[in-house]
Amino acid sequence: MAIYTKEEAKKIMEKALSFSTADTCSINLSGSESGNIRYARNSVSTSGHRSNQSLVVESSFGKKSGVATIDEFDDASLEKVVKRSEELAKLSPENPEFMEPLGPQTYDESLSYIKETANISPDYRAEVANSSIKPAAAKDVTAAGFFNDSARFSAKLNSKGLFAYNQSTGMDFTVTMRTNDGTGSGWASRDYNDVSIFDAAEASKIAIDKAVMSQNAKAIEPGKYTVILEPAAANDLLSRMFWSFDARRADEGRSFMSKDDGTKLGQKIVDERVNVWSDPLHPEIPSSTWDGDGLPVKKMKWLEKGVVKNLSYSRYWASQKGVDATPSPSNFIMAGGDASLDDLIKDTKKGILVTRLWYIRSVDPQTLLYTGLTRDGTFYIENGKIKHPVKNFRFNESPVIMLNNLETLGKQVRYNGNLIPYMKIRDFTFTSLSDAV
């Protein structure tokens, strides 16, 4: 059994803690049950189930720490792993940034566990595959996809009296459709805590339609274009910006949040319509209400009307700066508008619709300049309509510059645990063509 209740988890960790002779001891216990199905060339290739559990002990003597891990929880094994962590601690050098474990904390009740998702069956997974394969074959398209579902828990107990527990569920689905002549490709992805929201046939139809639409793409000149970024494409760039709101890197001059006389905290850096926050209790993207250190995770504003409102402070860096620690966000929410994808297309005289990006690499960390490629459905828009598919581009772009060239924000969509809107951006830089489909 890999999923333990709060009471079961606490009992195991308290037993392990009873063997500790260290100055401080922190114990993390986690487990998961997950299932999956994979298909390619319109046929299921693999399916399976995984069950994992792990207990991690960190023992400290002064500023010297050691870590040991085990997946057996009988008394003898628990004593063994605790003693092993203590042996390693005594052999370790001192950590100048060592922080003693936190004491007791108060946490909000998480919304991240949905029973229906935890109870997904092999039959359900098979039907997900069938909902892709059957309509693809009917359209002379080949489907390749992967569906994974999971239920998991995590718990933390330490010698200072802290105890934290969380259960969560999730499902991820991604599918790529290729036309059988090899000239068209479409793609779709979905992820939810609650599987009742998921519609495999709907997602597969989007990928099939894009594959058919993208056949025999035409080459057009690279340059600066107005683009409509679907949420998957926008997230691939924006997440690299959002995860860079780290105070230490900014203070040390190592991030785009740095400036000569400090950081950009309180400075307007993007269009005033950009509002970004995180919230572990958002019903569409719920997450754990505590982080790896045991700090409570709360709703937090990061950008408000384009202004940097907060930076994330680790416990150590907060102690050095004399401020409260601010946990890293567990998700990101970017405010959107009312426009649908169709609305954005209808309102575009000339532009490019981008389904998603891939092979993204950093060019300049200080400006967050990235390069990468479009793929799986790139289309030319003229006079409010998709005119024809275009060959894929290589781009060079910064999400900071992108959000300063914002024209329109559309409706929010969940992608990869975040809520990101469709967005129309002017002067997006495409540098060259790619022959890849």
C-alpha cells in the first residue's frame, strides 16, 4: 500500500523519530499509485501500474547534516535508516547555510484530492486510447498519445513538533496526430486534478483537425509578426519568467530581476494589463498548502498591473535580509479576458497562430531571451481567417518583451498546472524557417 492516511503516516514517522539521537531530525514520507496507457501508430503499445513509497530522514548535529532513504517501514528498517542518516551527518562538513527545522505550523485544508481521479480503472484508460485511435483512423491520421493518472500523498514530521500532510490526485494526457502523408501534425494536451472535467474525444478532435489543417504547409519569410499564442505556447515561455521571481538570484545580480542598485521589486516591467498570482486553493488548479520546508503556502501576488509585487525568499535568504520567508509558488494564474480563440483570429488582419513551442533554450538569462521552434500546427491569418498552414519557425524572444508587446488577452485555460490565457502579441520575432513538420 503506497497511499497512507494522515494517521498512518504520522504513526510511521513518529516511530522513526523515536530512534533519533541527533540535535534535530526531519522526516519526509511520500507515496503514490499511478496508472498509464501509451499508444502509437493507432495501436496501444504499453500500459501499466506503478506503486511507490519512500521515507527520507535528515539528521543534524549542529550544522552537519546527513540524509538517508528507505522504502520499508518495519521497526528495524526505520531504526536502520535513522542511524544511517546520523552516521552520514557526523561525517559531513558543516553547512554554512544550515537552517534548523521549523516548529509547528498552521495550514489551509488542501483541495487537491479528488476521489474519482484516484479510482481510475484500466478500462477507463483503454477508452481514452480508443477515443483517440478510432477517430484518427477514420480521418486517415495516425495517433500517438500518453495518458497517466496518479494519486499521491506527502507528509512531514520533525523534532521541533511540525507535522504536515497532503493528498493529491492528477491526470495528464497528451496526443500527437500525424497525417498519413507525413505533411500535417496536430497536438493537444490536458491536465486536471478532477478527471470528470476531462474529455479525451474533445482533445483528440482538436489534434486531428489541426493535423488535417496543417497539411502541405507553405513557407513564408521570417520576421516580426503579430502572433496568437495558444496557452501551451504562452506557458512554455512565461513559466520561465514566473519561476525566476527569486530574491536571492536578484540580489546577487544573477537574474532578470536584478538591477544596478538592487532588484526590480516595485518596478513596472510589463504591460499594465498583466496580473499574475499564485493560489494553492484555486478550484481549477489546487495544490499543496505547504512547501518542502513545511512553510505554509498562501495566495500571493507576483505582478499587479505590470508591477513586480513580491519575490520568493528561501528561509536562509530571508534570515540574511531580515524579512519573512516567502515560499516558491505552487502554481501560476495570469488574468485573462473574455475573447475566445475564434474572437482573436477574427480580430487579426495579418498574423501567425502558434499551437505550441519546443526545444526552448536560453540565449541571455539577464534579459530572459530564449530561442526555440514552433510545431504541431502553425497557421497564417489574414483578414480575420486562417488562410493556410505555414512551415515552422525558429524564434528569438523574451517573455518580458512579449508582455510589453501585448495586444489582447483572451480566455484562461489550464495548462501544466497553471491558468494561462490566449494572447495576441505584436512584433514577435521569427528568425528562420524549419522544415520539420
